[in-house]
Amino acid sequence: MNRSSRRQFIKNTGMTAMAGTVIFAAQSNPEKNEMKKIFIHHVYFWLKNAGNASDRDKLVEGLTKLSKVKTIKNFHIGKPAATNRDVIDTSYAISWFVLFENDGDQASYQADPIHLKFVEDYSHLWSKVIVYDSVDV
Amino acid sequence: MNRSSRRQFIKNTGMTAMAGTVIFAAQSNPEKNEMKKIFIHHVYFWLKNAGNASDRDKLVEGLTKLSKVKTIKNFHIGKPAATNRDVIDTSYAISWFVLFENDGDQASYQADPIHLKFVEDYSHLWSKVIVYDSVDV
């Protein structure tokens, strides 16, 4: 399929397909939009200087570099939403959400020089980190 | 594009495109697989009867029903991965990861009859819930 046909396909269906979405495309349940056969690595950071915009920006800069690790399929750099109920923890500064295909890719990420350099260069910024790793039930 | 051409497109590119992946496809950065312009709603449940497989199955059943809420774009029902380091919290029973397009869709989900029914029917199972809502930095 040439580029023109691909554009037409996208136009026709209202959908875009690109390399970065393979993990969802190939492993989602088309009926329910369920993500399956994935490894979710979700990290929440609390800054030493809570509320310091400059430190937050530095951490985002670090995570942007970290996102280059090859085994990362998809990622999101987030901040707390405006929602606020008793059960919601809005106290963290930055959310770092990463999708891997499997635990092997996650283990590779942990040992990746880019990851080690990230910890070396940016860990002085945070006072607390909580990680939740999840796989399919 | 007819069905046959679409299949060919998928075959040619090694990618699958489907309605459920729109949120990633349309809103990801193709170079870096970055998810953008999304609302991440990530909930961790702790069971009253910690480690009780039957109660965990019931909660998964409830979340599967909950996943029918229309404004949910993608979701994942997870359990703690095998990873275990100091910073990792492996104490929760179930991870409920939901992607919305925006806060409005999340608010609609909160008020959805399916959601209210889920809380009514299954909240007796859990002792603690932590919610992290994140949006783009």
C-alpha cells in the first residue's frame, strides 16, 4: 500500500495506524478495548521541593530522555488531574506510565544505561517514589 | 477501502487498526510512542479478605461489567507483577487502569448507572482503594 492509499484508508475509517500503537493494536480486544498481554509499570514521584516548578520541569526532562529506552512501547508523563475525592491521591508531582510487552522488556529497561543515567542524574529531585507493576489477571 | 484491502494493509504493515485503538492512534506521538491528550484513571484495590481468590474473581467480574461504560476508551484489569523491589507496592489485589479522552468523559463515567451499580454490588469486597488520576504535564 502506498502512502496515498494509506492516507485514504485513514480518512475512510477515521483511524490512524502507526508503529507506536502496535502494542495496543495487536494485543487489544477489539470489542471491549481491553488491553491484554501487557506489563504496566506505573511510577509516582514526589519531589523533595514539593511544588517547585523548576524541579518538576527537570524531572519531566529526565523522563523524556528515559523514554528513549528501546523496550518501552508506550509512555505517558502526567501530573495530577483536577479531580479530588477522598480516595484520590493528588499529592504526587509526576506520574510516569510505561507499557512493556512483557516482564523481560521491563527487566531490560531497569538495566538499560539510559535508565541508570536517569537515576544518577535526576534522583536527587525526588523524596519518594511508589511503583505499581501490573500484569493481566 | 473494502475489507480485503484492509486486511492487505494490515498484512503489509504488520499493524492492526481497530476502533478501540483510536485513542492511542490519533493521540500518540508516532516517533516516541508518547500518549498525549488523555486522562489516565488508575485504581488499586485491596481486598477485605486479602488473598481470597474467590473475592478477587468477583471483583474482576465486577470490573468486567464496569468496562462497558461507554466513555471508557481502553482498560486493563491487572494484578501485581512478579517484580519486587523496595519502591514497588505489591500489596494490592487488583489494578484497574482506564483511559478516557478527557475529564468530561471521566466525570460521565463516575455518574454512569453502570458505575453506580458496580459500587453497590462490589464495594463490600474491598477494604481500601487508591485512585491516581493523571493528565498531560
